[in-house]
Amino acid sequence: MIEKAVRIERWKLGLSLFWFIFTFSLVVWWWMFSLEQLELMTSVLNQHKFESLQRMLIWEGAVLVSAVFCGGFMLVMFTYKEKSRNQKLRNFFSNFAHDLKTSLTRLRLRTEVMAEKAESPEFQKLLEEVSRLDLQLENSLWVAREGSQKLLTQEIKLSSVIGFLRVEWPDLEIKLHQDAVVVADGQALKSIFRNLFQNAWLHGKANRVDISPRLDKNNWHIEISDNGQGYKGDHRQLGSRLLKARSEQGNGLGLYLTKDLIERMRGQILFRKSDQGFKVDVVLPASSSQQGKKNA
């Protein structure tokens, strides 16, 4: 989304420069050509008529060239200022969200300690809300940095990522049926599973998520399913655009970001329609040692 906006801004600036150079050059050429043609007509025009037409072409041509130059220059300048302003806003939002996420992470850690000591449902509810806000900020950071942050892919075990995230959803049973080593960015992969688990827990009201990887030559096909309520709308819209938020239903930012991160890691994602629960098929590149193999 942000990357597309950045590309559009660059295209706007490039087209403005092209229009300015093309129209200015065309008008200057027309001006000089008209004066040259007038010089060739000296034999059929008297001196007074020739001087009158020459003054008209010089002044009118100068005004036209000046108008085109000023208009084109202002257009390019305003386009550049708009691009710079949008970049400053993105940088401000990214820095603000990063600082806020740092404070929120500290708050979540302290809330976890207090929840373990007090064993109170109120503390557990507070911890869930803090984790939810933390994920929303993380998604905002990914979106804000979409056009500039490069993903550093490496071989990662799914079991290590799933094990790290299990503590955030103690009441959600997460079952990994087979370990897999995929080529992905570590932070991006955690964000992908965090969004999928949050979607199952919060929106689907699920209490169990099954993760079933299957190796097929150069890729891992990972089926992720839950026992929740599923999605009643059009599955083709999921991940492709933001949806209008209704009550507790989200606006689709998490799934949109999930799809974007997977595609940036040369993977694919498919949201499958299911009579029970919510199912997602994720395809990610396998490690070099596993490529060419296939599950028995």
C-alpha cells in the first residue's frame, strides 16, 4: 500500500518533469521557427509590416515561453514538495509508532509479571488488550516502512517461531503437526503468524489452531486452520484490500499485511472457504537442503 503510494509519487514527479521539459522545448522551438519563417518573408512584406509582425512574435512568444516556464516550474516544485511532505509524514509516523511500541512492550512485560503473581482474570484481560494494541502498532510499523525496509531472508524453523508466540495466547492451543525449515525474514514470519493467531482468537473465537506443513519439491505448503466461527464474507476480498470495520471485526489490515509480507518473501497465500473454522494455505520457499524433496 505505502510502496504503491511511493511509486505513484515518483511517477507524478517524473511525469511533471517530462511535461515541463517537453512543452518548454516545443514552445521555444515554435518561437524560433516562427521568427525564422518571418525572415524568409521579407521579400513579400514591406518594412513597416515586417517590423510590426516581428515585434508581435517576439513579445507574444516571450510571454508564452515565460508562462510555460513558470507554470511548469511551479508544477514540478509543488509535486516535489508534496512528495517531501508525504515522506516526512511517513517518517514521523514510523518514529512515533516505534517509540510507542517500545513503551507498550515494557508495559506488556510488566503486565505479564503482574498477571502471573496476581492470577486475576482482570489482569489477564488487560494483558490480552495490551497484546492486541501491540500487534496493531507492529502492523502500523510494517506498513509505514513498506517502501523502505528490506527483508533479510534466512533459514528458519517453524517450531522456533511457533514456540516463541505460544506464550502470547495461553488459552489458544497451537498444534504444529510437523516441523519445517523455510527461507524467510524472522520478524516478518513472526508478524505473519501473530496476525493469523490473533485473527483466529479474536475474530474467529477459536481455541485451537492446527498447522500442517507439507514439503513439495522447492516449497513448503503450510495449511493453517482453526475451529472458530470462520469468515462469512467474500474470501476473495481477504488480503487484497482493507475492509470496513464492523463492531469487533477488524478492517483487514492484519491479513493485508500478511499477504504482502508473504509475497515479498517469494511466497503465496490462499484464503480457503470452509464450512467450519478459518483455513489458510501458505507457500514459502524451503531450505536449500530440503529443496527437490517431497513428503512421503
